[in-house]
Amino acid sequence: MTTLVTGATGLVGNAIVRSLIARKRSVRVLARSVDKAKSVVPEGVEVVAGDVTDPASLRRAFAGAEVAYHAAGLPEQWLPDPRSFDRVNVAGTENVIEAARSLGLRRLVYTSTIDVFKAGTGQEYDESEIDPAPKGTHYERSKQEADRVVVRAEQRGLDVVFLHPAAVYGPGPAGSPGVNDFAHKLLAGEAPALLPGGMPVVFSDDVGEGHVRAEERAESGARFILSERYVTLRELARCVLDAAGSDARLPFVIPLWAARVASRLTEAWARRSGRAPLVPEGQLTFLQWQARPNAARARRELALEFTTLEDGLQRLLTATGSD
């Protein structure tokens, strides 16, 4: 059985590929850069040139596949042209759905996000309630709409399972700024201050394994949150320094009002310069949600044991030679 994976040059897609290869599955990946993909996926993985925004390339990649994992997307909290979020995250997902339906795919495993769920600030939540209200950033709104696209396909008969990772960190290809980037900048002395708030986190290998177990075990339409714990940025920074054996002083936490001022100013500069703002509004919005995802369903139904943040950071720093 051939299994197709989109997004294999990112942390999530790459972890999925590694979990599939560990099961000796035949894996094909769709990649915009064949050379880049070949440099980061395990030996023996078939690489096909294409893009989720190119329907013809998707049809070629899907030909002969029985299962597909759609992990490609734009996870950034800022882009010079915010319409790119809809072009890739929404229209790209529509293209994947069309290819899956037209070529008779047996099952689609879709990487959604925790951002689609409903919860108040600081509240705990699970998979039971999707937020119908538009979220506060272009990225979140695009993922909300993409999730609805997949729901409609499932309602029309496509076999789909949904995975909802928290902020992913761990060994894997370099990608968008995130927990990995935060850890490396902190250890390099390039993080003089911390933003207020925090986020839930999950180790990349657990995300890959969670996706594959969902494909193997879950009923169509099932959703699974993948998250080990919630941490403030200060707590995360402390864990990073401890994992590296560093006695460096923790950076101070910027007051929320100052962070908001910095966000407005650097967003205004970014609109003129086309360069990413120092404090993207989307990032600050996400950090202030502070809601706690409950991953009990993944633990129970997928028998998934999450790697602790302490162990995961040790593995990340060992893999990257940063400890």
C-alpha cells in the first residue's frame, strides 16, 4: 500500500514519514523542492514534485495511493501577503480533498490545529466543541475554514480523521519560527526578553506517531488533540536552560501593555518594509489565549504516551548539538 504525505519537509509531516517508515510502509511525499525533501526524509521514500496549490501535481502524486496524510500548510503568524494563508491552507486543502475523492482514496488523515476549538482564556478544553466564531488572526481563520472544508468532505462520504497538535518541537527539518527556534535563540543569548503568556507543547515524534495510530485505529470523523502540557514562556525558557545545563539568567518577561505597543509598532513597520515584525500580532494573540488542551482521548484511544518536555528538550538539543 502506498501512503502519500504532504508537508514532509516540516516538523509534523517529517515525523509522520518517520513513523510510517518504522512500520515499513511504502511512502511517497509531495514536495515543492525535490532536492530539499530528499535531504530530510529517510532513504527509500519516493519524492514527487508538486504543490498543494497545483491540482494537476496532486493528481499525479495521489495516483496509486490508498491513504494520504495532509500535513502541508503555512503555520506562520505573519506573512507579507495574508491572502497566502487562504491560498495554501484553504484552497490547498480543497485541492487535496478533490484529488482524494476523484482517485478513490481509502482514508485521509488531516493535520488541523488546536486553534479551531472553543475555550475561554485559561480554560481547559477537549475535542467536543469547534468554535464557530472567527478567531483573531489570518492564520487561525484560514485553519478554521480549512477544517470546515474537510468536515464537509467527511459528511459527503470521505473517510477522514483529524489531528490537532499543540506547538510542535523536536528533531526535524528547520522550518518556521517556533519552539525549536525559541530554544536555540535563548541558548545563543539572542532572547533578551520574553513575551507574556504561554502555549501547550508536544514533541514531534509523538505527533507523528499519533497521526499514524489515528489512521490505524480511529473511526472516520474522529478528532484527537496532541498535547503534553501547557507552559508559560518563562517556564519553557527555564526548561530549555535546565536541559542544556546552562546557569544563564532567565530573561525578564515584558509587561503585556508593552508587548502590545511593540506589536503595533513592529506590525506597522512590517507593512511598509515587507519584513516580519519583531512581535507579530498573531503570536501575541496566541500566547494570551492561555487555554489548556486536554489530550485524554489520544492517550485513551490511541494508547499514546506523550514525551515530557524535559525529555523532549534533551533529545532536541542532543540532535542539534546545542547542549
